[in-house]
Amino acid sequence: MATSPSEPVRQVPDFVVRGHDGRRTRLSTLAAGGPLVLLVHPGLGDPRSLELLMEYRDRGRGFRMQGMQIAALSPDEPSALDFLRSERGLPFALLSDEGSGAISALGGLVGSEGLAVLLLDRARFVRHRPRAPLGSADGLLLLVKRGAVKSAKRPFPRLGGFVRDLIDLVRHRPWTTRPAR
């Protein structure tokens, strides 16, 4: 287990939030697809939030190859999150907690700055929480590779990662049309 020795393993409550598409989703549904990296940030007005999202976007393929899911939780409204997702090409779920009920339910797991990076297993137990408010994506990926959480074994993980990357590229690419001749 990768939590600090003085910190007990804690289960995150199964809250319901709205996704960037406006649909309601449960945390347990996201975690059921494999271990989950939950990025909690204070909102799009904070420059550290955008920095955190871009770092995990750039390292997302490594997490997907390990069978991991990534989701970001903030108090922003779904339409703003949807715009950010399409503008910046974020391949993971952006969750809207407009009343901040889910973020407050996380309690002491979120730092005073409103930032937290949590590594949750399928049962929503916190397996790692970096001591610094912004944990390095590379450090967390290395921890996952060393066995911090167990992900489902996939027969061809590289092929699956390639296919998921290709689908994300097609979905988020801004298509342009050629003028008619």
C-alpha cells in the first residue's frame, strides 16, 4: 500500500456528480472500469488547475496502458468543462460538483489549496495520496507500475491503448472542411 504509515486507508464516499456532458454519474461507476486517478481542483479560474489537467493529459496514455482511469472533479459547471475538454483535447472525464458537496465529502483528503491527486482502487479506497498538493504524474505512474494498485490484466495492453488513443484522436480532432471547387 502506498499511503503514508500514519495515514489510515480510507474509502471515498460514492457521490453522484454531473459529467462534462451533463449526465449524472457515480464515482463507483468510474472506479469500476479499473483503478481511478481522481484529480480534485478548485476550478478553471485557478492556473494550477489547468497545469494539473494538462500534465495528466500528456501522461494519460501511460495510465491507460496500466489499465487506469483518470477523472477530474471541480465546482465548475458542465458546459465550461465540456468546452475545456474539447478545446484542450482532454481524453478523460471532467466532473462537475456545482454545490461542492462531493468535494466537501472528501474532507481532509483535499488540501487547503483545494487541490488533491488521489489514487483509488475499484472499491474506492485511497491507495495513494501525494504529500505535496500537486503530485507528479510521472511519479504516480511509476508507483502504479510498481504495483500500488492492481489493475485487470488485459491480453494485449499495448494494442488496446493504441486503439483507445486512436479513438480519442478522432473524437477530439477539430475537423476542417475543404472549400468546394
